Amino acid sequence: MLTHRLAVANFMPFRVSHLFLNTAPLWILSFQGIAFAQASPGTGTADSMPTSIQPATSDTTVVRQSNQLNIVGGQSTGGADANVIHQFERFNLNADDTANFVIDSDVANVISLINDSQPSTINGLLKLIGNEPNLESNANLFLVNPAGVIFGADVRLNIPANLTATTASGLLFQDRYLLAVDGAVSEIALPNRSGASSSATPSITDLDGTPSGYLMLTESASSSDPFSATLPTGSIQNQGELEVSPRSSITLIGQYVQNDGDIVAPGGAVTLTASSGNNLLRLSPPGSLITLDVVPADTLALVSPLSDNSAIAALPNTDLAQLLTGGNNQGANRIEVNADGSQTLTSEPSPLTPKAGTVLARGSIDVSDNTPVGASGSPGQVTILGDQINLIESHISADGISHAGTISIGGMPIEDSFNAAYVLVDRNSNVSANSAESRAGIISIWADDTVQFYGEATATGGSSDLDGIISIDAGVDVDIRQPAGNTTR
């Protein structure tokens, strides 16, 4: 890998303290005018889906009062960080309705397992409320549906803490216990961490605390044509505005992730992750620098067997994914340099084809913190991970008054075991980690193969000595072109 260090004044029309390009070789393409944005993956049908919230067990009860659906009961894990686990056969919410999760004030996480063959479409208000009027809840909400989750144009959130939506087939707790989407609980052994097996059969009571991993199985996921109205199985799409309270987080983890709306977490964290293959994803907890550890599913072993009717019962006791097929990363669109020096844009598959491992960001993501200088601020974090990452007319902000935040697109080769192969940022996209009065933030864009950066990135501080850092790195090729109206100096 060659390393180039360029003076900012000769490269970008904005001021930063450092800008690094690591590439072998560095070359410029001749087809900047290609209209990538013309290919438009289809949207779901959240607007027309009627409300249907159907529990799968008698532990959960849904009581409807006009347009309010109160969800009570569930299975409680107990413990210091108690969770409430609901199982649903179906979870769809119309724009006119509200789903109220009614919980005790000491509940840490509300985990909704949706074992449906169809994606959940959520176009109304999701709300967590305490069952005692004078005690507020600080619980997080998890929505788990392997078939997919679609947030419609009219979706609203009223939750006290974090939102996680995932198409995982199972959740990992304490790096030891696996909760399948059908409610089955098993004990697993991570590679090189065999540990001692519990003498008791694992149960819901072992699942306290926040999930530490997501079992992603993509053998049933299929690719779609870029112009198709159907997204692949295991997709998460946001068409509306997802907003949580300050310093909270929004995490979307699926086989394919698409943001066409707005995601807002002031001074908090937003993580979009698309996974191909059969893997256990282990994310670092919110509040720390987001990193991702990928454990291949075929290296996991079951200490306790699953029931025969479990959603992942096909996985044998000794080898968690030996029988699984598919999920191979076939790569995404890239630029090839021909022998005569010309460049060819390969189109099989198209970079905008909805396929496992791809993140398409076409809306906005904002984690900006408006805490005044001198007060206790919370720099925001944006992390986008996947095999192929496409920013098309996307706006990502981690600005701050007292301190700007961190934006990481594609992973960090030193810290993550999962990095993007290709990253595309089109000419109508911008990424910012600015601070008008204090220190600017950090923007990092990485791909193991190719980065095509045609947009704008800024990390400008209150003065020149408070400017931030922008790094654009690739293992093979980097192409950087200025958006319309910008010229290098």
C-alpha cells in the first residue's frame, strides 16, 4: 500500500488539520457524469398496511382502546438489568394507530421477537410507557424480525432511550446465551471461549442485560433488480423520521439497510450495518467507539440443544452453521482499468442492487450536539458498515458547538474485523463534523478495495488549530472528484 500525504490547500476547498490518502494506485476516472442516482430500489408498502399486532404466546396481551394498542405482559428475565420479552406472529402498525409498550420502571430492555414470514411495516407511533404514573421508564426498545422491518413515512417514536431494529435470527446475551426469534433459548460457546456449561437448562431468566450480539443468517436472502418494488428478504428500510431523545442511539442491523428518510439522535449514536453471509455480529456498546467483531457462524458450538421446532433448529448441536448455504460475498460494482488505460464500470451486479451486505443511504443522519461550550456535551457518532456502502444525495452530520463528533463509513481496518469492500459517495452527498466555536470532529472513510468519493466532507473547527481530521483510505483504489460548484485550489 502506498501512502500519500497531501497539503489541504491543494486538495479540498475546506480547512482541516489533517487529510490522509492511502491508495495503490491513485487514479482519476473519466466518467464523473454517470447518474448513479437514477437506479432507485423500490420502497415497501407501509402506507397501506393495516394494523395487526398478534401475540404468539399467552404471555403477551394486546388491548385495543380506539387507536391505542396497549401491549402488556411478556416474559420477564428478572435480575438487576431486567428485560421483558414479547413474542409476536405479526407486528404491523398503521399511521393512525399507537403501539404502547406498558412496562415496569425497572425494565432495561423491551425485546419484541416477530416470527413472521413477511416484513413488519411500522407507520404509526411506537411508545414505551411505565405502568406507574410517577415512575419514568428508561428502557430500550428492540424490534427483531428476520423477514424485515419497514418504517413508513409517518412513523413516530416516543421512547425514553435507544431503538434497535434488526433482522437477526437470534440475539446473544452475556456472550453465552442465544435467544432465537421463536423464543427458544440455548447456550453456545464462542470460539476459544468454551467455558463451563451451566448445569441447568437455559431459560428466559438467563437473558438479563443488553444483547451483546446478533446472529445473522442470510441463506434465504435473495437479490432484487434495482428497479424492483421488492426489497430482499431481511431488509430494513426507513422512509420517515426516526428520532430519539438526546444522547440515545438508533441501530439498524439487517442483511440490507436503506435509509430514505431522516434519522436523528442528538449527541447520540446512529449505526447502520448490513451483513452478508452467516455470522454472529458483536457490536461494542453505545458510549464507546463503535466497533464490530464478526464471528463466523460455523465456528460457534451449541452447549445445549435447541428444540426441534426452533427457527434455527436446522443448525446441529456441534456446529451452528454447517448446513447453511449461501451468503457468499460476490462483491459489488467497481472500476476496472483496462490494458489500454481506459476505465470500465462493471455493472454486474449494479452498485444500487438491493443485496445482502449493502447499505444505501439516501436520506439524512444527524447526531449533532447543540450543547453550549462549557457545558457537558456529548459528541455524536455515526457508523455505517457493510460490504457495499452507497451514499446517494445523503447528508450526514456530527456537528457540535462544544465538540463535534465522529463519522465512520466502511469500518476501521485496525479496530474492526468487518470492513467495506466498496464505498461510493455521490456528488450530491455531504458529510460534516464541524464546530463553530470549538474542536471539530473526525471523518473516516475506508474500503478494502475501492472508495469513490464525489461529495463534500468538512471538519472545520472554531479556529485553524481546532480543525478536525478527514481520512479517506482504500486498500486498492481511491477516486476523489469535487461536487458541482467546487474546485480544488
